[in-house]
Amino acid sequence: MNRLDIFSDKDTYELVLDVETNVVNDLLKDTKAIVIDKNVLELYKNQYCFEDEKLILIDALEWKKTPEEALRICEEIMLKGVKRKDKIVAIGGGITQDLVTFATSVLYRGIKWVWLPTTLLAQADSCIGGKSSLNYKSWKNIIGNFYPPEKIIVQSDFLNTLSDKDIRSGIGEILKVHLLSGVAATESIVEQLKTYKDDQSIMSEMILNSLKLKNKILEIDPLDQGLRLKMNYGHSFGHALEAATNFAIPHGIAVTIGLDIANYIAFKYNHLTEAEFLKLHSLISDNLEQDDFVVFEFKDFLEALQKDKKNDAQNYNLIIPVAYGEVALTPFKMDQNTESLFHEYFEHFYQ
């Protein structure tokens, strides 16, 4: 069993990988409430001990990732008789995590929770860091806070029921953290992605390495004030693509494309050589399929990008490479020159 201590501004919390089924079942027996994605429950109801009276079901849909849904979860938790001293369990992917993080942080001014992430994206990235991100009207991830769980249990068995697109979505976030963490990490993921489909141990290694790389950043910047902003590499463009396509592109796939856009801009500004861009473009393209490229209106993409919370009144503030394996927050004027560069990328590579 692998174990990590995850740093936060509140307390250091524990992450463990691949515990015995009876450990999870004991946890489920000891809680008064289990917040769980409906799809996960259906897939694993015979593997784990879920008591019906404890269940709070979630439809893990992007349009339901709202403050209203988080408050509904608060109400359901109270109706289960949960008090401030109690602890709940949450099971699901990133949408479940966002909702439960926010709900548990505000209910009784904070209740303890244990998190079992079930998607690759959540297991390799979002499960640590304690961040919630909720949508409000047309604004993506605009409401949120930091409230980490007491413990995280990563069970790799959950990955067995994921679709190919779900796996590739998770790979997008694994790519992100490796490509921003230096030349050695970049070269490592280039090699691992060549063989992970044929060797399950490579996937487990990729997950653990991703968490270690992210944890190094959390130790320095737990509240997203400086260094941790680098974790938004690919995300400004990814979020804009999600919004422009009405969320027809899954988050991690959108981030994968967003990485390529950011790298293209870095290449055009001479931060990456042509050879470096093409090497990364080939790596990224291997994680994409033809049906990932959903048609959208460019004006809708720009409108969504302009709402990114890192921007100021005059600039798109974007995380882009400043060298191979290194990224930084960089301002670009909100003008025709910048926007024509975005358009140029889509004309040449979004197909």
C-alpha cells in the first residue's frame, strides 16, 4: 500500500492507495451519510456495503455543479441526522468532489469527510488540494473555496469500469502536471505514455507520480496564490472550450487541447522551439480522438475565455510555457492580434 501525507493550510491529511475492501466497508458502516454518484453506486453496489438509508445520490452532470445543488446536499446530510462531530463519506468523480467539498465546508461551518475518487482525473489530480469549483449561470468554476477531506482512499479498481474517453480525460491532467514540472518529469511522461496501455503498473506509477508532483506545489502554495496557479496550465482554454461546446467535451479532454493551444502560443512567442512544440503536440495528439473535436462558434470561445477569473480588464492572463518543462502566468492583450493567434491554432490543429 502506498501512502502520502498531503499538505494544506489547515492540516496535513492522509492519502492511501489500494486498501482492502473490508477497510472501505468498515468506513461505510461507521458513517451516517454516503454521498455517491448514482452511476458509481450502480456499478459497485455488490462490491461494497452500501446501506440504503445512508445514501445521498448525485447526478454527476456539469450543469448540476452549482451552489443550489451543494445546498441540497447539505439539507440531505442534515436529514440523515449528521451532526458537526460526525464524518461523512463521498464517492465519485470531480463533480461529486466539488459539490461535497463546498457542502461540507459550509454545513455547521465545517464537517469532516473522507473522499474516495473514482475517475482517473480525480485520482491523479483533483483529489488533493482541497479545492471546490462551482459554476454560476454562465460562469465556469467561479464560486469555490478550500476545504480538504480528512482522508483520501484511492482504489485503482474503480478505473476498470471507466470508458476510454474517461481514461483519456484523466491522462490530460496527468500530462498537465508532468509537463509543467521540469524537463525530467516531461521526459518521464513521454516514455510512460508509450506503454501504459499494456502495463497496469505503469498507470499506478503515473497516478502516484502525478500526486507527488502536485503535492510539492501544495507544500509551497496551498491556497492558489502563486506557484499553484501553474496548475491552471491548459485550463483557461479548456474551460472556454467546455463552455463554447455546452460541455460536450469532457474536462480532461478539453484540458488536453488547452495544453496544445498554450504550447502553440509559447512556440509563436519563441518560448518553445518548433521541434519542442511538435514533440509535445505529437504526445498530446496521441491522447485525442477525432470525435473529441466538437464544432463550436469562435465568438463563444472568446466570450468564455474573457470570463476567466485570472484575467484583468485589459489582459488574458494565461499559463503558458516559458521554456520546455516550465510554465508561468503571462499577460496577453485582449486585442485582435492575440485573438487571431487563437484562431490560427484552431484553423491548423483543431480537426
